[in-house]
Amino acid sequence: MTREEALRQVRQRIPEMSDEEFDQLQLEGKLDWIYLDGKVMYLDSFCATLFKVNPLLWQRSRQGDQSDYQILDDLIADLKDEQETCCHIHIRQEASLKEQAVEEGKILRVHIPVPLEREQVQNLQLLEVTPAPVRMAEEHASQPTLYFETPAAYGQIFSVEYAFDHRTTYIDLSKPERQKAATEPLPEEMKVYLCEELPHIQFTPYLRSLAAEIAKGERHPLLIARRIYDFITTKVSYAFVRDYACIDRLLGHVLCIWQRMGVRRSLLWRFVLYPRRL
């Protein structure tokens, strides 16, 4: 969106937002934007990110911050090693084309991600799927989806509704037995996830140098992972992820905006590869 559209969107939440304050937020790297055909354009998610990561702005907004963080804080404080927590999750996902993008009759191929019953997912119920999918995810699919294939039409909506119980067991990584387990060789089937996979997973000289600097002689994989986690969570600001179709090289994109914005867990995931490779 244009600057005028972006400023109007922010003013819907903070009416007194001035042009000067908006420009200052951009200078501070708090607005997610790109150059498009030589013009500054703001990402559709920029406003959600702005209020998500800046509590003072959220408090100034019309609705304020209504989140109850105490529930989460109490849960974290009371967790013990190997304690299990469970919650019931009910989700409805919908996907559709914008009207200007519809080419009637052209075949659409749509994948919508869904969970499968595994270690943490139990009592999965597929409640509603519209239209009928051509193919459903296989039991051991690494990225389970429902696949739809149908001619495009105006007003068409692909939807999936499901519910499941999510169980998580807390593991206290400070315990000696956990520290020892982290030094054991990885199973062969896991090593494939530690390899380069161009263009997005690329172990550049800069990334190797940065990872070595963070590790600074530490050899224990778990302690290296902790250093990397601390580095990222204190140096990189959270931001809702851009559409991957807009990014040529995910890792290069993240490093280029190092001081300005972060991308969810993407950077953390890339760096956590390194304890096993240093």
C-alpha cells in the first residue's frame, strides 16, 4: 500500500498520529516496507506488526492491549520437568482469490495445510471441507495438506475446519541428563535437516562467521543453541512474515534487515542448524 494508505490505516487506531511521528517510526525501522518500481510501498501486514511489537503504541490505540498475559506467565512459572499441558484447538481456514486475480475457467491448484495425528496432536477431527479435495495428506507426509484442483470462479472459497487436542511435555534443559543427551550423535534421518538447501538455506561466509562469533569457543551443542537463541531474541525485532514469493533468498533477506525487522522464527531456525556444524 502507499504511504497515504498506510498512514490512514495507522490513524484508524491512533487518530493523533502525525506525519512526523509516522516518518520517525519508519526511520527507526518499525514499519515494514519495500521499494516497488522505485516507490516506497508498505506491506499489508505492517500495521499488525507495528502494534504487535510496540506496546506503547498498542496502549495508545483505541482498543488498547486487552491481552491477559498473567495466564501464560503463571503457566510458565509453574511448569516442572516432564509436566504435560494440553489445550483444545478449533480452527477454520479459508483461502480465496481477490476478484481482480480471478481468471474464470483457469485451473486452480490449492494446498491448505492441516495437522495429522502425531506426538503432540491427538483426537483430530476434520469437521468440514469445501469443496471436496482431490487428495488428502498421507499419514507420514512431512508437510500435510489438503489439495484442491478446480476451475477458477468468482466468489470461490476453499475452506477447512478441524479441531484437535494439543499436548506438550515440558523438558527442563538445565538438567544434567538433558545436557548429556544433547551431545549424543544425531539419528541419520535427522541429518538431512541440517544440510544446505539452496537458495533459501545457504551457509554463507558471513553466516558462518557470525555463528562462530556467537559460539566463541563453546563446544556443547545445547549451550551454543542457547547463545544463538539469546542473540536473536535480543537483536532482532519480531515481524509478521512477508509472502515467501516476494523473497529470492530467505536467509539473505533476513540478514539484510537484521537491524530493522525480524521474520518470526525463520532466522532462529536457520541458526539452530549451527550447533551441530560448528
